[in-house]
Amino acid sequence: MMSFLGWIDHDAAQEDAILRALGAANGHDARDELGLGTIRDSFADLFFPGLSTIQQRVRYFLFVQWCCEEAASQIDAGRILSKLRTNEETLIHSLKHLGERQGVIGIVSQEDLERMPSEIYWNGLMVLGMRRASGSRQRWARQVAAARSAARTDNLMEDGSKVSIDLGFDLDRPPPPKGFPKVDNLDFTLSGDEAAFLRTRLTDACVDPSRHGHEYNLFGTFLRHRRRTHAQTPWEHPRMINLKPEARDMLLLAAAFAQIMHGAVILYNVCVSRLMPPSDVATRTLSSHVTALSDWLKELNPANVSLLSRRIPELAALGTMTRHRIDQQAISFARRWTQLCEEPEKLLDNSAANRLVSDREVFLKASSGTSRIRFSKQRDRWGGESGSQQMDFRWRTARSCLNDLATPADA
């Protein structure tokens, strides 16, 4: 069965919202068995606006803008998009000497790549203020083509005049390397000007154009740490103590939410494991998740349980600031699970806790036929775990950006 998502092409603001949601819903962090993704993504959008889990290196923001600007010289929308694709394929070839695991998008698929860098970074360019044209790449190409057509008409009417073309991007940015995108030994090393430009953009970024929630953007403080960081979470960053109180308090709330909800995901894995037909594999799978729950219990901080219990009412406001719809069922689930965590040693065999996570998954997935609790066929396809990594609010992408910006080449 083929499925797709579409929208009527007349509301650029709604189109941007859809593109932002699609961008956030990709990557390892998107597994969301218990319907907590909108809360997770709201925290992530506040802390690291413009980023998604599938982004690789921060210089791609400039690479994509440069590719688009060069493609915009074509005369119609179809040719603009075709040239953009060609530019991005050339970019892949210019970067492939770096090898795998260096963040090169498309190094394996190359010309067969389905999601080009421009798609992956498109929403981020808008959030960072580098793209002004609303909507999709297709809409942008049509707007540029229409501007070119209007300019040609105006030039015919006004002797010697030359009408400038609005390319839909903020051109107050560092220039591309000569010959871009075909550049020998191109890499992700930023010049001093590029690093300064991107630092400013990231620091000023906010998903809400009215800048509601900008005070929780962590880039401004974290970017003042000019050394590479290996922190595993944003709340372990060396500059955590330098955050303004409102940002630090929000990050502590996110840390508590991540730790406590991780236990619910582990218990969900236990519940699915218990439903598997008896076998050595089922026994090992159940044992591994019971062990994981035990390890989680050892790390669970009662202060986090108390903090989240007090501040759960604040979660609804996250959606208002980030334009995510956080439903009351998700908040009710988080509240009830947090209450159960006040007696964490009872969770494994607590029928109310097991029923809570199982019923939540069934509520979310039974109607689509994807519930592993309800349907044995879905359990048969299960790889043995779901969402085993604790929420990090796109920290790995943010850390990559911070590390790329730590030491520009000519600083």
C-alpha cells in the first residue's frame, strides 16, 4: 500500500508548518511508541531551533543556500529545481573524498539519493532567517521564476534599467568558494566569517516568528564555549551553569522529563516481551529489558520525579511557544506515570503501571493496525526493542554544530 501526505498549495505558512513537522519526525529520535513526540520536539525546538535529527554538519546551511542561489539563475521553475539537483549532486562529489562517517549526505547513494541536503535543511534555513521565501522548494522556484519573468518585462519597458531579482534568501552571508559547488578538497571547515555568521544566526533563531520562547535558545550561551565538547546531554554541557535562570530551569525540566519517561518506554518493551510466544529469544529479550529497567531504577533521581510532578502543567505551554499540538492525553499519561514513579521499585510488577503503558500504545496505534500490544503480527516483526535511547532533544545534531563552530580555520 502506498501512502503520501499532501496539501493544497495556497497557504505558505501552513506549508512551512507541515515541512517543519516532517523535518522533526525523521531520524532515530522519531520512534514514539507512547505519543510523547510533540513534547519532546517542543523542548528541542526551544533549545535548538532550526535543527532536525537527520542534519549532519552546520556548514550545510551555507552549502544549501549557495546551491539554491546558483540554481536561481535559470529561467523557469522546472529548470531551477533541475539545476538545484545537479548542484547538490556535484556537492556530493566535491565532499566524497572525506569518506563515510564524516557527515556527508548522500555519499553512498550519490545520484540515487532521495532526500537531498536542500530538503533536509530547508526548514532550518527559514528558522535561522537565511531563507525568506515561504513554503516548499517548489514554491520558491516558482516565485523566483515569476520574479525573473516580471524583471524581463520591466527591462523591456525601461531603457537601460535592470531590475534586481529577489532570490528568496538573505544575501548578507559569506560568499561561496570559487567554482562552488565543484571545489577540490571541499570540506566542513568554516572560515572565520562563516563561523561568525552562523553563530549569529543560531543564537538569534526561534521557531516562532514572534520570538515567543527565544529566551530558551541555548546556542547563545553554549557557543561561547569555543572548545569541542563531548557532553552526552545538553544538561552536561560545561556552560550549563552560565545559562540564564529561565533557560536553565527549562533545561532541568527537560532533563527530568527525559529521564522519567525513558522508564515508561523500557516498561513498554517489557510488556511487549511478555506477550511473545515462549522461546529462547523471547526469554533473552525479556531479560534484557528487565535488566534495563533495573539499571534505570538505580539512576532515577527522586528530585526529578518531584520536579516533574510540580511542573507538568507547564508542558501544555510548550506547544504554544513552538506551534506543536500537545494533546491532553499525552500530558495525562505523563502525569500518571510520574505519580507511579514515586514508588519506582514497584513498577515492574505493578499492574497499574503495566496497564498504563500498554493502554497508551493501544490507544495510539490499534486503529492503524500497528500496535504490538494488540496484534501478534506486529510483535512478530518487532526487532526486540523500541525507543531504547533516552530523549536528547536533538543534542547530537546540536553538539555537531557546536563542535564545527568551535575552531574556524582562520580564527
